[in-house]
Amino acid sequence: MSDTIILPDRGAAARPTPKPGVLDIAPYVPGKAKVEGVAEPLKLSANENVLGASPLAKAAYASAVDSLHVYPDGRASGLREAIAQRFRLAPERLVFGCGSDEIFQLLNQAFLEPGDNIVQGQYGFGAYAIGARACQGEVRTAPEPGYRIDVDEILAQVDARTRIVFIANPGNPTGTYVTGEAVRRLHAGLAPSVILVLDGAYAEFVDDPAFEDGVDLARDSENVVVTRTFSKLHGLAALRVGWAYMPAAIADAVDRIRLPFNLNVPAQLAAVAALGDDDFQARTLALMAQWRPWLAQQLGGLGLEPVPSAANFVLVGFPRTPGRTAAEAAAFLERRGLIVRGVAGYGLPDHLRITVGLEAHNRAVVEALADFMKG
Ligand SMILES: Cc1ncc(COP(=O)(O)O)c(C=O)c1O
């Protein structure tokens, strides 16, 4: 019996014990949605679409009311077809998730064994690490000088136990991006056994032609996964729809552990309608084109340090001077009914992340911060 595996005796514990690593995961702290004493605060803390959702998507959602008793199509066939056509992708290489969050989780689950690692940037989006730690994986973080992913720093973290490199492009909470050329260099530096995940939650908001969403790279490779979401551009965060384009072999593995009905009926219908609502998408992008630079420029004018953003939010740095700190600014804004996101949990205690809002929202934020800085 030389191949007997001796398992640790967890049964001897006095109560059910989570597997190692689970209790080391810091509980997720969501952005605030309420302020005491303020009836309807303005939430600029979750990078939601401030225009709401596409009217076509709302109508499609409502049309589901008579089929609530029916299980969803586990292949999301309608949505699969719509995305395949829109982006010219092979339908069988698409995988859908309850938000793109679920897809990161599934990739970790399918590819990480205890002791393997993932590599991400220093300010990497929180969901990658949660899934990796739940698989008893190690999370390696590469410095992001100037709040930007650095290809060489990422490659320096990769070793023989690296299974996945996660890059949000643009990043959250930084809002910065790396060019298509840099992404291709990163890919070229990875062994074929390492999966490169390009998380494009904010990809539609980038207007630099040097940016590439990674779809073309993924088309011809065996180890690139591109993820997208309906939560931002399409304003469907509540419905939880994400998708990924990946090599067939990876899709096959992920689909085997995916729960069959992870995308509900109204979500599938609304996502198809949203994808076809060019007018709503154009209005969202126009809002960003007008107000993102304005917000950044105004914040800079107050003596703050906005990080150049390509997403639908701006990360802004505050001084450490007592009375002028990021935490105090967040509290000040809250008293005016404006909720923004503290990002100390990302190792950025001197910054706040502010979703770009409608004109009135942006003006209210700038006015409040002007008063705060005057003190
Ligand atoms: C970088 C990044 N990736 C993924 C997501 C998750 O999006 P979803 O709503 O599709 O789970 C977010 C959400 O904020 C994000 O900021």
C-alpha cells in the first residue's frame, strides 16, 4: 500500500473547520450605499452607470415576468449568439458568468492546486485573490510604479508554480491601462502553460488607439482569456452578467465546474437587448468623454493628484496633512450626501476613487472638495 495518502485529521477538531487559507481571506467590504441622516445620497462609489440601464434592456427584463417558473437556458444560447456575432467570435469559446467575478473564480478553481500561485499587479482587483486563496493558492503581487501595470515587474513574479496572471486593463482602482504592445510583450514572456487573463471590465471606456482589448490576441492563442462585463457600459450591474472568450480547452474545463444555471432568464434577455442598444452605449461613452477629463482637471486644480484614468472613475490622491486627508475628505463628502470609495484596502490610504457622474454630480463633488480644501 505504498500509495496510501495520509490526510490531516481535521475530524478531531471540536467544530467544522474551513480548509487552510479560507479564514485568511479578508471579508469583502463593499462601498457604502447609505449615509445616516441623508435620505437619498448620491452613490459614486461603485463605478455603476450613472445613466441607469438601457431602456431596451429594461423592456427585455420586464418581458421575462411570465417565464419566472422556467429554468434558464444553461448555455445562454441567445446571448452567446449575440456576442459571437458582435465581436466575430467562435460561440463555443464563450463562457458566461454571474458577473465576470464568477469567471475569475471558476478559472482559479479549475487551474489552481494548493501551492500554485497567481500573479497580479500591486493594486489588482480584489476578486482574483479571493478565488486563488480559496484554492489554497499563493497571491503574488508585482509593483505598479506610477499606479500602472509594469510588464517586467509582473514577469519577475512568475515562477514554475504560476498558473494564472490576472491583469485588469484598465485597472480598478487605478484607472490606468497598458498598451496592446505591452500586453503582447507580457504574453510572449509567459510559458504556454500559464493563463493570461485580460479583464476588460472597463475596456470600452478607453479612447487611446494604442489600447487593444486583447480579443485578437486571444483568438490565436491557447492561453489567453479575455473577460468582459455588462455591469459598467451597459448599466446592468444588478443582473450580474459577465462573459469570457477563451481557448476551447480552457472553456471545456471551466464549463465542467460552472453551475448550469448561473445566468438567470431576465439577465440573459436584458443583456442581449443592451448589446443591441447602440444609442445607450454611445450616450454613456459621450458622458465619459465630456466629464472624465473635466473632473480630473478640476481635482488637479484643487491641488489634489488625479491619476490619469481611462475608465469610468477617477482615482485621486490627497495630502497627508491632518484636516486634508483622503479619509477626512470622504467623511466630508458624505456629510454632503456624496458617497465615494475609500481604497485603503487596496493599499492606497491617501486616495479616493470617484465614479464619473452626471454634470450635476461632478460639479457637486468638485464644489464640496473645494470647500474641504479651503477648510
Ligand atoms: C476590474 C474589474 N473587473 C471585474 C469587475 C466585476 O464585474 P462584474 O460586475 O461583471 O462581476 C469589476 C467590478 O467592479 C472590476 O472593477
